[in-house]
Amino acid sequence: MTALSIAIPGGIGAILAGLMFTLLRGDRKSAIDLAVHIFLAVVMAVFLAFLAAKAIDNPGGFLEILVGGLLSGVLYSLVALGFVLIFKASGVFNYAQGAMVLVAGLALVRSLDFLTASGVATVVAVPLAILFSGAVMALCAFVIEKWVLRPLLNQDGLTLFMSTIGATFVLEGLAQMVFGSEVYPLKLFPTDPMILLESVFPGGILVNKLDVWGGVIAGVLVAALALFFQYTKTGRALRAVADDHAAAQSVGIPISWIWFIVWLVAGIVALVAATVWGTKLGIQFSIVFLALKALPVLIIGGFTSVPGAIVGGLIVGAGEKLAELYIGELIGGGIEYWFAYVLALAVLLVRPQGLFGEKIIERI
Amino acid sequence: MSVKTEMPVAPAETVPSLAMVMAEAERRPEADARQRLTTEVLLSVEGVSLSFGGVKAISDASFDIRKGEIRAIIGPNGAGKTSMLNVINGFYFPQQGVITFKGEKRREMRPYFAATSGISRTFQNVALFKGMTTLDNMMAGRTLKMNKGLFWQALRVGPAVAEEIRHREVVERLIDFLEIQHIRKVPVGKLPYGLQKRVELGRALAMEPELLLLDEPMAGMNLEEKEDMSRFVLTINQSLGTTIALIEHDMGVVMDLSDRVVVLEYGRKIADGTPDEVKSDPKVIDAYLGVSH
């Protein structure tokens, strides 16, 4: 190893970590905070320098892992997005988001199976199945708003959280009772790998087509949601409710209708997540644990920020894949499963509100 | 002063559109001030009692608000003024009493019903949609006036666009009136307090209310801002014919603006009348100066 091959990645790592240190620290300036932050910055610098060295060593391979990680992070983003939408609009931490992905997925795959089995052409069956599962999500939203949220209006956040845990079990049980509880393969997107940029890197970059599809669909969904929130009356009302319940009521925005819409949108986001995830691994009960992966994403991105959910998901997706491959070969595998939580812990130490979250200042 | 209330004037047949009236107001700033007063009761509160657990916020309070007047609600801190506005606007449900708005008796209001039937309000501690721009905040005030379906909105074609443009026009006129053109696209969380209060007034006005409730519209303002706000309140009342109920601590402002004043103390009404009557009422003087009996 030449001196240069250590200096360049070392420099890159130090600069990036220094940037993060200054950007994210905020105004917490006590001595202990400073010590913790410097420690984290040094660890971060070493990690980034290590990655930079690997990237310089084999840019094609690095890019392949990075792209793969980012695309699988899209799924985390989608689940986190469902959380954020509901948390912003109603202040409820919706534990049932994972169960909603399961319900959406089961409704989709089972109705699709039923339709194709009864001889409907795929071109017709797919939109019909999507419509049906959309309707199931609408029903979920309606029932949850009417029988869970509305009776608990103005209750403590913890009460609402507990009620969503209850809803989780009901949804999981009902969905499996109605639709069955096996592993159902879903074939909506091509899953074969493809090779990109062959002329730039030797051997090119291997990417799974499904991941690309997932990325594109998620991008379209997020763009559509952003436009809807920004430019329509209902979108404006949604943002208004998210900002201030009482003020929204005072201008005559019907809160329960808005809550229904929010849960419906979260349901549709869950449906999209289920579609992508289901094509990858089949629709099965373990989808609900996706919600657990969304938790570190939310802590990293901030509970109240839509861009935060997206960026957080991408960071976790890319971070865990890179860590798994590059650090895993040094200290043994399995890093993928806990890396996101370590990252979330580091963010909590530096910036408790998350990268994009609002800082909550309370008068005491 | 008491003569003005006895001038019999027929109530306006229809509420003209806000845009029309704003144009009118610009042409003819000195509207006939005294013509607006009638004896027709717009809202009345009878025997309202409200308590939170063991704490009585309002006990057996009755008063009315006449169409076209500026009605002030004053009283020392903790007298139940804001609670009273919250009752009128449907945020609090009183344990006893009846609220009659436009002839319709109700045990309790609901925020949505209050908004749809023509009551809008501002809040003591500015309650704006902080992440949204001035324009969006005021457009949110038009929510009830806009009725094109979600489907058209989502597609952003046809009727929904035409509707958006029409309401945008009304809001732009209001923005001109309130002299906040320069902050149209600024997220309101970034605005100074005085301007936030003005945007909040704009949002309440965008609803084209019949009854406008202002909770301390001038709190925390400097003299110049207070003068601006007083001017807006008077113009709204005189040109738009909007009935206004306001809570205010600045006695100078109250005496100048209001037609009638109701005074609350410890949740009870202790005086009700014209500013002059109230000013010289010994009970009011006691309440404010803390004279013991």
C-alpha cells in the first residue's frame, strides 16, 4: 500500500465526517456532548475512509453494492413514509403499518390468484386486483378512523399507540383468516438481473430488475403525493391538520374526513410496498416485521418529515449493504440485521429530532 | 352614544361576495358607519356554565351579540373570556346553557358546524399552519367554499382548476387589503409576530364569516401595529358588515372600537353596556383595580 492510497480515502473520510459533524450538531454544546460527537465523528471518518478505499480499489463493485443497497432501501422508505403520513396528520404512531402492508399484499395476491384461476386475462386481472386491494385498504382506513381513532380523539399519544398495537393483531388475524396464511408468490414484475454500464466498468454493474422497478414506482408515488399535497385543496387541508388541529377545525376542515384520507393514502403506500416486497419474497406473515426496520429509518430521518423517511430509508438500505459486505468480511457476517439500529443510535446521540425532523421546543 | 343602537335599519338581504365588497370598500372608504347597527340579535348565549373538573371557568353567563356591531369581551386574567369564545366556536361544550346563532338554538356548538354556519375566529397564541405559506394559509380558509371533488382535484383538470383560480382571486384581494403582498409566499412560521396575527386575521376573513371572533388581536403589538389592526377591524366591520366579537386587554382600543362591552370576572358577567356605561360602572372599576368590599 502506498502512502497515497491511505491518504486519499483518509482525507475523503475526514472531510465527510467533518461536514456531518458541523451540519448535524445543532446547538447542543456541553462538554460531554462535544466528546460524544467527536468520538462519533472519528468513528464515522474511519468508516467512510474505509469505504472510500474500497471504492477506489474497485469502483464497479462498490457502485453495484451501493445501487443495490439504495434500491432495497426504497422499500424501507415506503414503509417509513406510511408511518410519517399518519404521525404528521394525527400524531399517532401507527404500529399497524406493517400489518397494513400484510393486509394489502394478501388482498392483492389472493384476488389476483382467484381472478387468474377463474380464467380472467392477466391484463384485466391485475388492475382489478389492484382496485380490489385498494378498496380493502379504504375499508381498513374507514374502520380504523371510525372505531379506533374517533372514540379516542384528544387522548394521550400512548393510548393511541396502544390502540394501534391492538389494531395490528386484529388486522393480522382477520387478514390471515380471510385470505389464508401461507406464502403466496406474487409475479407482477420481472425479477431477472440485468447488467448496466458495461462499457465503463469491467464486468458492468449487476442490478436486479425488480429493484429498479421498485425504485421507479416509489419515485412516481412520492412525486404524485408531493404534487397532491402541494397543489390540491385536500392536500392543503391535510397539511393544515398536520400543523394545527384546532386551527384546522376553526376554518371548517372536517378532521375525521382528513384522517380517513391520510389512512387511505398510508394504505395505498402499504399496497405499493407489499407489491414490491411480495415480488421479491412472496407475500407472507413476516412482512409485518418490515415495520421494525422502519423504526430506525424514522429515527434517522425524523418522525415528522416525508423527505426524512425517504432519505432515511436510502441511508439504511445502502449503509447496511455496504457494512455487510465490507465490514462483514472483517468481523463476520450478520451486520445487516443490526447496522440500522446502531446508525439510529448514533443519530439519536447527535440529533435527537432526526436529520429532517422539527426540533421540539417546549416551554417549561 | 346610546342613540345609535335605536336607528332602525333593515338587515342586508344577502351577504354580497367578498370580492365585490372589497372593491366597494376601496372606492368608498368612509362607509356610513352608523347604518350598520341594528337590534337584530345574531348570537345569544344564555345561562352558560362551563367547568373543568372542579374549576368553574364560566358560571351562568348570558349576553347577546347584535348583527353588525363590534362587541368587546373584557375582564381580568382568568375571567373566562377565551373559554367563552371556545364555547361559541364549539371547542368547549358547556355543561349548562343554550347558544342561539341565527335563530337556531343549540346546547353546544361543534367546530365544523360553527365554521359552516359562518363563525370564524383567531386565536390568542396565533394558531397558523406554520409550515405553509401566507397564501396557502389563507386558501385553507376557503376550504368550505370550495366543493369540487377529490377526483378532479387529484387530476388537476377542469372544474377544480377554475375553482382554485376563482378563490385565489378572492384571497389575493384580501392580501391587498391587509397589506401583506410582500409575504405571500413566505412560510408563516418565519414571519414576525405582528404579521402572523395579520395573516391569521386574513385566514379568518377568507371564510367570509358573519361573526368574526378575535381573541386578543392586538396582544404583544407595538403602537403602530395596533393602529393598523384597529383600522382593519373597523373596515371589516363597516364595509363588509361583519359582526365582530373581540377580547382585548388594551382599554383604549376597546373603548374606541367597540359598540358594546361585556365584562366578565371569575366566569361571571359583572357588567354589560356601552363603553361609557361600563367604564363608569363601580363593579368594573373594582374588578380592575382590585378594591375590596
